[in-house]
Amino acid sequence: MQALQGFFGSTVLEPSTKQRSSLDIVMYAACLVSSPQAIDPTMDTVREITARMGPNGLLSQENVQELAGVYFKIENYLTHDEPLRAYTTEDIRKKISRKFHISENNMVEYWRNAAQNFTQLLQEQPVSEVAIEHARQLQKLERLIIGGSLVIGAACLFLPAQSCEPLLWCNNFDMGLSVGAGLLLFGGAYLFMKGLGGFKTKFKVTYRLLCTAMVLFALAQSQQAIYTQLGLWGSPFVSHGGTVIGFVPGVVLFYLSIYLFARLLKVKTFVTSVWAMLATAVTLIVACLAIPHFPSPLPPEVLRAGLPPVLFLDTLLAYAALMVLAIKKVAAPAYTPALAWLFLGLAQMALSLLVYTVIQVFFASNADNVFLSYGGVSALFAVGGILLIRSGVAFNQITED
């Protein structure tokens, strides 16, 4: 349980009964920094102070003055060097005022005397009601998106389905799950776009690419509904794995958006290397073409032509998910929940695409495939969509931290 809590972080807002101090303000300001490593030398002073504190936790006047200096260094970093968020001095101090319920009049005096007298101004205060209400509204929106997507998907059960000959397994159940999964991805894109306020232009570009990837992936996923309604499952394009083409733009943008995100935070590891990704893809393609294949109604040349793009797209998604993990290791705690859910969402998308394309290539004409008959692939996509929605909700809460 503790491992899960550490992986996902916390977005739960609860009233606080803790006595607040100037140390809390400094720690809160530090949490606004997207990459804590950038201010690590500055935080050495805080570590020294906490190491010298007695069991009663009281700060000396000298400690208070040192913390004032640390705060202003962090504030200067946030307003000038922070890579993701766009802050002004007024923005930061308003967030602190709201977080700790310092009245507006007290705030003026507080900051006027901060350098000389960074005092214990704060008393017992609950978490900001604005932040709590914002979290409640996000929860309602999350339920609305998930519930609405599933209801619309269920409504597709009552649409007349066209003939799927020679395929016998396609049906409205599979089409409903396909539509529901697509709508969930649209909802995830909306939530990410909704939470972009207050971020810098470069980061907005990165996340807009991510949102575009979700939309394109949703459209690709919705192909199944189109093929069912138009009776195209028996067409050469579908039976030869042509549905994979629709996923190319979305998957490429997924990888590109996360790659740019990693560059913004200067994350450099094996998983952020384009050459490593290409080498992995080539290795998997060669290995897969070399090993014996499962019996398939498709000609060998069709399999050889279809496998390379499938494996390349799966490699892109897998590396995108791993890059999110690398980003999560260096990002501030405020970003932990959003990045944790984003990793799971991308990993699930990779699994979904792998299962989908493998079944299309190897079992496209298999009328007895129960997994396809009851929308198993679309269900995997739907799970990925829900995970990305959870990431979008957590991403919105960053602006309220």
C-alpha cells in the first residue's frame, strides 16, 4: 500500500490541524518548482535548519532570517527560470495567501517585513475552500465524462449492424465499446487542455501535442464502428492489417509530446534516446520476422509487410511510457499523480494497440475468435482512456496546489 501511495502521490485535500510556520511557506514554495534538482543547493540551508531544530520544532530568529533568504531565492527561480509554469511574484504570494489563509491586510505587512522578520504569522488553518471546491468539480466532470462515454457506447447496441461477411464475430457490442473508448480519449484530451492555464508556452505546446495525439488515437479506435456500420470488415484493406495506418499519426504525436516534455526538464536517460528506441524497434522486428508464426489465414507476404509498422508503433508507445517514468523521478511531488496515471495510460495504450494489431494480422478472418466477438480489444482501449482521464484530473489539480 505504501508503495502505491508513493507511486501515485496524493491529490486528496483535507483540513489541516497542524501549526504552520515560516518553514511551511518555504517548503510550499519549493513544491511549486517543477524540477526540484534545480533548487537542490538552495534547499541545503533548509536541511541544515531542520537538522538543528529541537524536539519542540521551534525556529530561532536566526533560522527565520535564513529561511527568508531561501524563500526569496526560490521565488526568483520561479519567476525567471521555472521551465513549465509561468509565475509572477504576485501569483506566488496569492497562492501562499490562499493556501495558508493569510488575510490580504496581513499579507501586505508580511511581505513588507519578510526579509527582516519572517515571523510565525500563521495559525491553525484549513486547506483553501477554493481548492477543495475545484477538486469536487473535477470529480464531477470526471464522472460525467466516463458515465457519458459508457452510456453513448451502450446506446450503440441498438443501432442496426450491417453484414460483416465473411466475418461472423463483429457485432454492436464490439462497436459500442469502440465508440465508448474513443469518447473516453476525447474526454482525456479535454481535461488536459482545460488544465493548461498558467503554464509556459513551450509546455503548452507539448501538452497540446499530447491532446492532439489522444484525439487522433480516438479517431483511429473509432474505425471499428465505421467498419461495422458500413460492412467493411471483409475488405482487403482491413483483412491485410490496413487499420494500423490510422494509428500512426496519434502514436507518433504521443512519442513526440513526451520526448519534448523530457527535454524541457533536461531528462537524459536511455529511454529518452531516439537511437535506443530505433534500435529496439529494429531488434524486435527482426526477431519477430525470424521466429515461426502462428497459423494464419493470411499469406506470409502480408504478415511480413504488416508486422514492422505494428512493432514500430508499439515501440514508440512503450518508450513514451518509460519516458514518463523518467520524468516522474525528477519532477516535483505536485506532478506525481498526473505522471503516474499518464504512465499507466500510455502503457495500456501500448498493450491495447499490440493486442489489436496482432489479432488483426493473425486472426482477422477467424470467425470463432471469442475475444474479438465480445469487444475485448475495445475494452482494453477503454481502460486506457479511463487512465488518461485520471491523469487529466490530476493534471488540473496541479494549478490548485
